[in-house]
Amino acid sequence: MVFGHGSNHIFLVQHTYNLTTLIYKFDLLFNKDMSTRIHSSGSLGTLIIKKSIEVNITSFPKTFIYQNNQGRNVTLATDRDFTTPSADQSWLFHVENVISFSWQTQGGKISYRFLEEATEDIFRFWLYHLVLPIYFSIAQIYKFLHAGAVEVDGKSILFMAPSHGGKSTLTDYFLQKGDALITDDKMATFEKDGVYYAVPSHPYHRPFRLEEVLGHLSENPATEVKPIHAIYILAKSEPDADIVIRRLKGIEKFSRLHEGGEMNFSFFTRDYVTYLSGLANKVDVFEIAVPHDLERLEEVYQAIKIHTLALAPSNKLL
């Protein structure tokens, strides 16, 4: 089975559910054996998740990241130096007292083990929101942006902002107006033939930021990979300020995109910078002044919708 933009990965991940879910455009097959091959329409690959009796933490002596996330101590570690990850390199994502995930860079399997505080919902939170983006980044399948995204009249538009910068609130407002959810927070992208694409992530949306909460199940999730039509970078302004949309150019455009990078691991910095440079050269990026007043969200919504529908596509095959 061939991945849609040039890779040969088949991802096998195993789980306790008896269902199939399309996440990041890969079939996640729950409670299936390794011989299962289900390739639903529009998917780019297959993942089967398998529970492990034991994940030996001592097998991963090289700690890459150790931080507090969701009120938990979280570790990303590997079994060797990580300056240039190899295909058979092993990785560990460990949430203290909750769950451990392990995989190889291109090994085709993700294993997990529940610890004392794990639940099925917490498992899916960590898998969907963090483990899969890390996995796809290390395997160099997708490049991620810290962005919310919706589909407006068939066009993929992204909202970027720092944490607590309003992108989740704005994304939620677009969903309430009937637009389709592409992603809540981590925007998977890839480039093929000079075109940069937005990949639907999972159908959950978190307009709030409660710890380890999977989110609301969207009634209208996007299902197709489409070119990125435009990126809007949110800038908070005074409650009574005008809503102004300004095109970004040159080094400012690249710098603002770079500030919104996600899963930018140090060993891929040069590759990621090159990717963002190409994205900046191809996709229209704008700053929008968003008044700090929830009652004016309708004005912001209308301004973006009118602007994006009038915008000629620049990110297209030449």
C-alpha cells in the first residue's frame, strides 16, 4: 500500500475498540490483527494499534524532551542519538502514571501500555492530539503547524495564533456557522508537486482547554485533503478597533509562519525551515486584527469569509 505523497509506509496500530476510524487520513483499525488490510476510500494508509503487555522504559536511555503537559510529567525518549533518526530507531512517549507508547521511526507499529491512571478517553486524547502528530513528524510524513483550520465553501483556511491567542474560539465560531472542521489545533500539511495541502486531523474540537479532554465530536468534519487556500494570523486588538486584514510579505511572512511551527524537532530544523520557506512562497498569508470582544466575532467571521472567497488561489499546480 503506497502513501499518497511518495512514502511507502503502512502504519499498524492496535487497540481495544472494534471499529475503524479515519484519523489524519489514515485508517486506524481498532482490535484488528496484523494481517488486516482495510483501505477505505480517500485514506492514505492503514494503522492498527496493538496493546503491549510491557513497555520497557529503560530501553530508551536518550531523553529528548521532558516537560509538564496537561498537568502530567511527559517524556519523549529514544534508544540512540537523535541527530539523524534512522528507520529502525525506537521511540518512547511516556506519560507518568498514565500510559506509554513506543514505536520505530518506520517500523509500521505503535505499541501502548495502560498504567494505573489510564482510561479509554485519556488514551484517545494522548493518541490523537500528541502521539500521532509526533509519530508523523519523526517519520517525515507530515509537517505540522500550530493552527486551527476550517473548510469554507470547499476552501481550506487556517488560523494561527500563540496559545490562548483566540484561534480555538474563532474556529469554534466558524463551526457554529456550519463550516467544516479540518483541525482543532495541530495542522498536518504536506507538499506535492509544488502544492501545499491541508490534511483533516480528527473529528474532535476543544474550544476549551480542559486537561486530557478529547473534545466535542464535530457534526461536520472535513474529509478530503485540499490545497491550503489562505492562512490568517490573528492579532488581538482593542475591543473597539477596526477589523483590518493585511497581506504579509517577505521576511515578515516567513517569520510569522515560523513562530507558528509545531513539532519542529531540532534534528529536522533545516528541513522544516526549507519547507516553511516554500510554503511562504506559495500560500497567501494575512494578519487580521481581531477586536478583543466576543460580541464582535460575527464581524470577524464575515470579514474573513468575504475576504477568502474573493481571494484568487495562489497555491495551485502551475
